Amino acid sequence: MRVDILLTWVGARDPFWDNPRTGKRQEPGPILALLQSRPFERMYVLVHVPIDRHDEDTDNSFAQNASRLQRLCRQRFPGMNVRQCPVELAMPTDYIEIYRAVNATCQKILTNEGSRGDKRWFVYLSPGTPQMQ
């Protein structure tokens, strides 16, 4: 049996957002909108964690968004396994830092998933900064 796996960043519009263009409140964010139209057996959610957590300008809103998303997925898509993957970054716009951190995280994911060829990987690039995409 083939297993479809989604890899994505959690974004500021996940799991819901208020759309100023349409005036709709609590519209599904990019990830929930995708999941409503396409099922996956597993999802890995990359979560930006600021390295300097003591900085007054940093918060854990992405971690909170990821946790809310994970709870909603348990309710709405009970057959899907959702795993959060923290990615520590000092600068979420630095290509080199992002590449190194994401590569290390993805290598761990691939090791944990094993090498069996029964998996199809999908990467959703909508959430995250342009550099993360």
C-alpha cells in the first residue's frame, strides 16, 4: 500500500485567518484548505522556532498555530498522523541558514520514515516566507 506524505511549513494564516478581501472570518488557511480537498496519511509540519527566545520581539505564534492545526487535524482527519518538526532559525529570511536547518530536519524525517519505496512525498510551499518556499 502506498503512503502519501505531506511536508509543509506552518504559516501565519494557519489554521484559520480573517480574509480582508472577502470579509470572511476564520477562513481555512492554506494547509486546511489543501487537506479539505486532498487526503494524506501523514503530514510533517515544519515550525519556525526563533533561536533567541528571550528577544522581546519574538513569540511562539508559529508553534501555537502548529498546535492548533494539529488538534484540528485530529478532529477532522482522524486517519492522518501529524508530526510537528521544530526548525530553529535566527533569520527566517536567510537562504543558507534555512537550507541547512531544513536539510538537517528532512534528513531526520527520511531516516525515521525508512527507505521502503512505498511512499509518495508532497511538499506544499504556500506557507512560510518566500525564502522558505
